[in-house]
Amino acid sequence: MFASIRPYLPTAILAFLMFYFGLHALTGERGVLAQDERVATLESKTAELERLKTVRRDMEARAYLLRDEHLSADLLEERARSLLGFTDPRDYVIRVNG
């Protein structure tokens, strides 16, 4: 009985492998059907990167103004008041978490 199936065995194995890899090409983690999810993830990560670049530029500018050779008196006073909690009696203090 096995002798009658033997000529078709390589064809059956090849067909199974084609089906297996074809199925994973469509539904796998990096398959055709998952492309929309990858595009959405890429867009959200790109937006987050731009937001973080903006935050970094702002922090670099503030750090630049706090260096000895480029000291900004206004920024230094703002940071000191914020950290120490001191205010002028005529000042309005609005705390924003963030």
C-alpha cells in the first residue's frame, strides 16, 4: 500500500509547504493582512517622535539659558521660585501639573 503512495509523497510535501508558507505570508505577523496595523503603528510612533523632539528642543533651549555663559535672569528666577515655592505677595500663582 505504501508503494502506491510513494510517487505522490514529494508532491504532497511540496503542496503542504506551499500552503503553510502562503498562509503565513497572508496572516503572519509581517503578512499582507497585518500591513494596515503596521502602518498605523508607524504613524503613531512618528507623531510621538515629533512630540518628543519638540519637548527636547524646548528643554535644550531652557538648559542653554541656565548655563553660566548664557544665564537668563528671568528663567533663573522662574526656576528658583518654582523649586523653592517663593512668590512675591503681588504675584498670582497658577500651578499646572505636567
